[in-house]
Amino acid sequence: MKITNTVFRVKLSGGIIGALAANPKGKLQKKIIEMNEDGYRVGQVLPDDTGNILVLLLRLILLILTIGLWTIANGYYIIGEKRTE
């Protein structure tokens, strides 16, 4: 039996649009359901923590330019495994 590991990324949006329109739990559940339909089993869900100062500055600039409406937010990495014969 062969096991295939794959990493899926769930991206989230921030700012006022992200706070009002986005549902992080719903996006995560939707991706897990898609993975299950493709035959993958969830191994682990990891938060996407970006500690890079350049990315943080880019997010701040986007937030200022869009007057707080939108910016890039963190997301999740989902590690899935699929067993094949």
C-alpha cells in the first residue's frame, strides 16, 4: 500500500471585508470536505504564521491604501494523506 502526502493551503482575507464577509471556519471545513471527496485524510492542520517583516509591511501598506477594507491575512496549511494500492 502506497501513502501519498500532500499539503493544501487555505487563504484568508483580512481588513473590514475579511471581518464581515469571510468565515475562516467555513473555508477550512469546505477545504477538508473537498479533500475527503478526493480520497485524502486530514493528518494535521497548521496555522500559517508569517513572521517575515517584509510581508507584515506589505500587509500594512495594503491596509492603508485600501482604507482598511482589504489586506492579506494568514491562513492554514492542511496536511493530507491518501492511501493507494
